[in-house]
Amino acid sequence: MEASRDVLRLVEIMRALRNPSGGCPWDLEQDFASIAPYTIEEAYEVADAIERSDPVDLCEELGDLLLQVVYHSQMAAEKGWFDFDDVVEGITRKMIRRHPHVFGDAEARSAGSAKGQWERIKAEEKAEKAARRAEFETSGKPEARSNQTPLYLDDVPGVFPALTLALKIQKRAAKVGFDWNDPTPIEAKIDEELGEFRHAVETGTSREQEAEMGDLLFSVVNLARYHELDPENALRITVRKFRDRFAYIERALVRDGQTLESATLDEMDALWVEAKGASRAASARE
């Protein structure tokens, strides 16, 4: 087996790894549930490489993410559900369907007809997905959920990070008018939730405190959404900023013959202020 630029070689490799006769013992033990966390992790690592503007890492991480698609496809093929070719055919069909102004006839490609096509096609796909889900749920398969009427928020997957999930849920609810028109009541809600969290800290259980913290974060996401900000990206930027400033503290301590463990809080706080000043000066020069 040799490396290749052909994606089918990757499919062949995964098929060999999952082969009961001579395959990899670890790969043979895996199933959809055990691999899913790796799939999510690889998607995060792609995002991290993009954020760091690292093209070498991005190329590698995209390969790791592609491996996840091939892995799930192989496990599905073993169950007789679908294979990698079906995945490729499905997404190519979807992209062609969603872009009639690019791939359609002359009338479909006109600027006037392109207006509103995306929402119409998405609505059609949503109806088709709901029909497929209903058929699956009544098919008697053990994996299926119990039969129930699809609800409005059902098509928002629950696998996203919590901040992103909150944002998507709020956007979906806003489409049917469940939303505020200005930030004032959102800010008031944040103040209210902060007060309820403080009360829970004083008198409530840890579970009650956790629930109130969730309410507070949900309200903060709502404020970010109003200002058209992505809370997940905003928090990632802040985390990276924190890491950079903490690294400044650590390097400064090492330079002075100290460690993080030996330094006092006042010493670290003073270096934190220095780090903030240095980052602001660097930003001003850019």
C-alpha cells in the first residue's frame, strides 16, 4: 500500500484497517459512537489551524477530517446503509440543486431568478428531510427514535458547542418572531440572570447555580447575536489573548529566575498589566 493523491486510496486503506482478517485491532473495535468525539475534535483542529493562519497544519488537519468522513462511511458500508460513493453523490447533488443560478439552464442562471432560490430550495430540502425522518422513525428499526411529530427546532443538531448551539437555536426562534427588537431588554435580562446566579450562589445548590449560570450565558449569547457577533469566535479570541498574556508572564518570570509556582499573585498581576500594554502597543503599530 502506497500513498496516493486519489481519495479512493484512503477508502482502500480504511477498508483494510476494518478488515476482520488482518485489520487493525483498535480500528475494528470502534463504532459510530466511539469515533464521533474524534470527528468533532478534528473539526476544531481545522478551525484552530485557520485561526492561526498555518497552511501546513491546515492541510494536515483537513486530511484528518477527511479521514473521519471515510471512517464513518466504511462503518456504514459494513452495515449495508451507504458507502463513501453515496456520500459524495449526495453532497454533489445537493450543491448542484442549491445553485441553479450556476449549474441550471439560462433562465435559472439569470440574476432575477436567483433571488430567493436559496431559501426556497432549503425549505424543500427541509420538508424532504422531515419526511425521511418520519419514515425512518416508523420503520421499526431499533436505532430509530419513537414516533413523534417533528418540531420546529428539531432540525438544529444538538452536537454543536454550547455557545454555537445557543446561537443557532436563537436564530431559528427569531425567524418566527420570538425575538427582541433592541438590545435594552436583552441587557436587562443579563442583569436579571446575574442577580439570580448570585442568589443561587448564596442560597442554592451547585445544580441550581449551574442552571442559573446557563441562563446567564444564554442571555449573553443573545446580546452577541443582536450585534451580529459570533459568541464562539469572540470567546476563542479572548482565550487566545489570555494564553498569550499568560505566556508573557511565564517568560518574564523565567527571565528573572522565577517560576509560576514561586511567584506571588501581585507579581503575576503586575506582569499581566505589562502584557496588556505590550499587546496594545503591538496592535497600534499594525
